[in-house]
Amino acid sequence: MLFRSRDYADTNFRYLKATGVISSSGRGIAIVPEKLSIVKKIIHTEDVPYDNYERYKRLCFGSTLPTDNIELARNYYYDLRTLLLERGDSFNTSEIDNKDIEQINIEIRKLEDRLFQYKQIDFAKEQKFKTKEISSYMEILLKPSSKTVKKILDEETEIEIPAGERPVYFEWIIWRAFLAMYSVKDPWKGARFKMDPADFKPLSHAPGGKADFIIELESIILVVEVTLLTSSRQEAAEGEPVRRHVAVTKEEYKSSDKKVFGLFIALSIDTNTANTFRIGEWYLHDEKLTLDIVPLTLNEFKLIFDAVKDNPSRMLLYFEEFLEKCRADSKLEAPIWKKKITHNCNLLAEKLSSHNAILA
């Protein structure tokens, strides 16, 4: 197999980022800020084996970490505590047993998890400023490819979808689009795919059994499912689980005054898939539930998103109304319903663009 030089470099970058102390930064890499103190400790404590035998032993038994040393672990704990205090958070700032290395490392994990929660919140808030990047990812997804696809947005920003990872990037970028458009309540609660804690790039798609992700908005609960499948395979693979996930979510929120909608997004919508969602029924404990599921193509969703990307919060004004309109049209036969949904998308995009012009 022929390997290009950039394949080798990409593999090494992945190894570096897998450590959790290195993340992507623009078109390069950087040390994760909250890991800077631990990196300095590694530099100061790590030595180079002086002969081949010592090198072999190191490879067999592995290197020690700074947090294996009680003094360095204690210092790292206080570094993390300082970072939390700087954020105004007094979470778990009690004194530790300076002689118990196991307890210190347990407390370190707690503080790292707490800092990660703050990073999650920061990431969610940043998405309204990342609409160009989000739209560009959608553009890449709209052009099927079995290879790694990269796109340069500006001098500092390059995005890519690695070969074989299009499904998880599809989930991830639609989720980011909703973070950009809405002030989402507890945005991380519904994200089920795994992300790199350093740069929040997706690592794996959502496991089976539940929806890809759930977004709780001000007045509705949105159960979102995406797929790259097309043709009749789409209905066979997605028709049952999507309806089941929406039904289960509807049951979970039955005491809430928020209406539950399912949003299904694919590169194209097979007519049989549309018909299954048009009927929208599911029996749970022998009780028939009527489900409100709207299928959209990625191109249709991108059309709506691009109409608001200069001010994504405007979407909040119209999206529930749009979903209601699409469901009201579900009395039509499936082929006509699909066309009606496309028409509704075009109308919504025009309305959002006109609203933008008035604000300008």
C-alpha cells in the first residue's frame, strides 16, 4: 500500500491528540491550555533512556506520568483548582490527603471533568460565530466521497472530513448547527456521539438504541436522526428505529407541555421513507401514539441554515411553525408531501432572508 507523506503526519497528529494534552488549532496543533502545567512537568521529569536495554524496558513497562509522583500530582491538583477558582467555581476545593496518591488522582479526575463541563459550555456558545464553518462542513457532506476531503476557509482555518468518518461528522455538524441557531437548554444532555475532549471533534457515532441526539428548545423537544443511506435501504434501516426513538422520547416527556417532533435528515429522502414518517404511528404498550416526524434533505436544511447564518437565533422565530406546517401537509400522498416540504423550505428561507434584509 502506498502511503503519502501527509498520511504519516496525520497518523502522528492522531497519536498526539489521543494523549489529551494536544488539540487541533487552526491548521496546526497546540497544547490544551489546562494541560500546560502537566506538559511542563513531563518535560522536566522525563529522561531519555541511555542504552538500548533501558529503551526496551521503557517500551515494555511504559513511561511514568507526573501524576504517579505524589508531589507532582499534588501540584497538578492545585493548578486545576486554581483554574476552577478563576472561573468563579468553588467545586470540590476541599483540602486533600497529601499522603494518599490514589485519593489525589481521584480528585484530579473530578476537577478535570468539571473543567471539561466549562469547555463544553464555551464550545456551545461559540457556535453562533462558526456558521460559515458549519455550512462548509455541510457542503462537503453533500458531495459523496470515499476519501478524506479538506477545505481551506481562510489563512488560519482548514476543515476536513476524514475518509470513513462521514456518518459521525453528519451527526456532529447538524448538532452544531442547532447550537448555533438556538439557546439550547443543557446542550450536552442529548449529544450521544463521542467527542474529543480537547477539540470537540467527533470520535464515534451515537450508539444504537436511542436517537442520534435530542435538542430541548424553548417550546419543543426535537429528536434528530441523520443518515447517509439512500434508496429503499433507507426505509429498511431507518423507518423502524426513528419512529421508535420518537415514540420513546414522547413517552418520556408526556408530563411536559412541550411537543415532541422528529427531524430526519438525509442526502435524499426515499419516497417509502417519507410515507412511513407521513403516517407516523407507533404502538407503545399496546397504545397507539401519533408521531410528528418531518423528513428533510441535507440540502433543504442547509438552505434554511444559510438563510439565518448571519444571525442564527432568528430561526427560533419560525422553526416550530415550519414543522407544524409540514405535518399539516402530511395528509397528502408521499410523493406530493415531499414536494410540499421542499416548497415549505423555500418559503422559510425566503422569509428568513427577507427578515434579515429588513434588519440590515
